[in-house]
Amino acid sequence: MRTMYLKPGWKRIDQAALGLIYGAILVLSMLMALQEARTKPHRPAILLFGSVLAVTLAKAFSEVLAHAIETHERILTRRAWRAAWRHSRATLAVAIVPTLFLVGAGAGWMDFALAVAASQVYCVGVLVVMGARVGWAIHPKSWLPVGGAAFAGGIGSALAALKYALH
């Protein structure tokens, strides 16, 4: 298995790739359902982070159970939970910035529509970087990094545009 890193920091990003990509797509999907709550301005932020947390915990729990089936080990072991939580941290980390944008909108520091748009740009940016990284890992000196960035960014952009098509 060939691994190429531009800088030492890429190793951690590569290991978190599944969670980062999953988190960006999950946040973009959750943003589709969010609407401004004028009477409870922090509600969209709570809904976004709470929903991402719930889905992430469900994924981690299902990984723990699947791990027990595969290995015939008990589910309440440190090793099982660590394996299940490995990608979950990155998934939740992606949700922090959009949640902060929505908290800012709830506090009146920015418009709700701007907070949603900034969150979408952030998530699409994460996907563009990860898509480029995938292309770079496959074949660094080719068109694949640009193609990967365009493909992943296109998926994210389509999800972002779908919010506006639905509302």
C-alpha cells in the first residue's frame, strides 16, 4: 500500500478522511432541512449539531455491535469503542464550524441565510480538499487531484443547491 504525504500533517488528515467526508455530506444534508427559527434563534444550531451527534453515535454504536459479531469479543471493551469512535471524532469536528456560524446567526452577529451559505461553503471546501487528496493519493502527477476536487466539490455543491431548490 503506497502512501504519499505532502507534509507530515497529511497523515492525520488521511486517517480522518472517512469522518471528514462523511461529516461534510451529513452537515450539508442536515442544512437542507433547517429553517430559521425567529422565536428560538439558537434552535437551528442545536438541531444541526444534535442531529450530527445522534447520527454519529448511531454509526459508532452500530460499528461496536458489528465489531462484536466479527471478532466474537464483548462490546464493552476499550478497543471496540476506540475502533468505532475513530472516524466519529472527525465527523463531529466538521459540524463544529457550521454550528458556530448558526450560533452567530442566533446571536444576531450574522444573517441566518449567510450562516447557512457560509456553512455550505465550508463543507464544500472540505469535500474539495478531500477529493483533491484522494486524487493525489492515487496519482499525484496527473489530472486526478483536480478531477477528485471537482468531483467531490460537485457532489457538495449539488447538495447545497438542493437546499435552495427545496425551499
